[in-house]
Amino acid sequence: MSSHVERTTSHGENVASQALSTEFQAPKGTRVFFVDNLRVSLTALVIVHHLAITYGALGAWYYQDPNKDMLATVVLSILIAIDQAFFMGFFFLLSGYFIPGSYDRKGGRTFLWERFLRLGIPLLIYDLVLDPLIIYMAGGIHQSYWSFYSAFLLKGKMIGDGPSWFILALLYFAVLYVLGRWFTRQRESQLRTESHPPTFRGILLFVLALTVVTFVVRFWWPLNSYVIFGFQLAEFAQYISLFVIGLLAYRRNWFLRLSDALGRVWLRIAIGAMLSFPIMIIALGAVGHADLFEGGWHWQALLYALWESVVCVGLCIGLLVLFRKHLNAQGRVGKALSASAYTVYLIHPLIIVPLAYAARTIALYPLLKFALVVLIAVPSCFLVGYVLREIPLLHKIL
């Protein structure tokens, strides 16, 4: 694959979800492999996140190992709290960044049709095929699969269950973007304009605004509440705002114009916030009173929203700059990993749930078992994802 941005459309299209694709037109000669490498890293983190819940972290997942340990629960819960603060928001940021160029090149109708194919079909496959199969395997159900499946369909489970909520949200965002372009009658080819990236002060103001909006939203929809589809609306202030910033960043070429110094500063701020998290939750009484942090008119909820916003924005900026500077190359393996990222996101529960279920009888301390399964699961998921994309026709939607 060429090392320059002028890669073929088929490569960008092979990775369906916009956050997992590199449909990006940078200035000629500019390398953007750092975006591919970021995408792969975030996808691997999704696998680690769900395995952390499997082995003791607080949260909901298809299967949880029966062996419990308080230390493992604390350590893994801290890990997933940090993950949750930024990784899905980062995906939405990347998604917004790639949409304008794709729309400009294809036009509204073609763009929307391809989004329905590359998001809608995998969404239906997950909800109607993979989701019930994973539930069946995780539950150790002693009945025929087809009897279980019939009962599953009769329950009328909501669309967007499990990880597929992200695909559903992207589909909604794509439709809203197209409607916005149509209603505002924006010209099909808006040229990208070079402009100064946000300043430290501007970013800080965004962090504060995001904190306030998130705090207010959680009056009605606290963390860990699901009101519609599989959406946790408590996080959607972050997701929507980062998606919109991604749209703006594409037009203004911010990803390539963020300074190294700004990236270092925000990465250090984010690391400082992450290191302070264990002290914060212990000192402020999160143990036994987690509901005070999840939402409502509590100063703890406001502080948690601030912490989350700082970690999210700091890591998004810091990692973009870090990967752009140090991880902006890609060989044959990197290309294969990148091309398989969306497939891995879609099918990883089908790999890690039976793997964890098979390992349930292994007598090993939960943190060690978690590390062992992670080492097996991550490469296994990417290997299966690569093989699936080699099947004719599947690569067109995966």
C-alpha cells in the first residue's frame, strides 16, 4: 500500500464505521498512518475493556467470570472508568473527521446509501445473528439453540444491544449530517481551509462547557442508565460534541496542525488526571456511594464530569499528536490490522465470550487470568477479523 494519503477508495471503504475508516484527503505527500494506528489501538482497547468487566470490573457484559476478588474489582474498575472517559468519544471524533470528505466526493445520495450498506447491514447481522448466539453461549443454556432463538425474537430485544449501539449511533449521525447539508444547501465541494488550531484557552473553555452540559444531562440520565436503544445518554454530550468537532477539524485541517507542544501539555494533564483518579474516588467516598458520582444535584457528579472531560480531551489531543509524531508508519502487518479493525469491533464478543467461558475452570488469580486472556484474545480477534474479510462479498460491508 502506498505510504501517502492518496490511498485507494476501496481501502477507506473497507472499514465501514466512519470512526474506523480513513477516508481522508490530506495535503499531498502527507502521511496519515497515525490515524490507522490509533484506530487499531482503540479497537484493541475495546476488547481489553470488555474483558476487564468479565474479570471483575463493575459494569454489564454478556459473561462475567464467577471468581471474584475485591482487589481485582477495584483495579479493573479504575481501568474501565479511564477507558470509558475517552475511547468511544475518540471514535466519534474520528468519525466526524472523515465524513465531510466522503460526502464531498460521493454526493449525498451515494454517501447515504453506502452508510446504510456499511453500517445498517452489520447492525442487523449483529442484532439478529451474533447477539443471540453470544447470549446463548454465555448463559450455558441447556436447551436447543433454535428454541432459545425463537424466545429471543419474541422478546423483541431492542436494536443496538451490546457493542452495536455505536454502529447505530453512527448511522443516526450520518443521516443527520446529510439532512443538514441538504437543508442548508451547502455546496458539494467545500475546500478545506487552513486555520489556526484551537488554542489552550479555547480547549480549556470547551472542557468547562462539556463539563457543565454533561452534569446537567445527568440530572435526567445518570451514568449506567439506558433509556433508548443501547444508548447511555449520560455520555452523549461528549459523543455529539466530539463528532461535531471532528467535522470542523476536517475543514480546518486541525489534526495535522495541532502543535507538538499543545499535544504534550494536554497529554500530561490527562495523565495527571488519570493518576489522581484512585485518590479521588477513595477520598470523596465513591466506594459505597457511587450513585453520587453518576448524576443528580451532587458536587461529586460535577467533579466526576470535570475529570471525565479533562481525560477525554487531554487524551484525544495528546494521543493524536503522539501517534502523528512517533507512530506514523505502517507495514504489511499494520495494513492488515487497520483493514480488520471494524470487523474486529463487530465480532470480538463472539471470540472473547466463549474464550472466557472456556477458561472459567482455570484456577488462576483474576488479574492474572485477565492478562492471560487479553494476550490470547486480542491477536485472535484480529486474526479472525482478517480471515473474515478475505471471504468474497464480506469485505464489501466489513
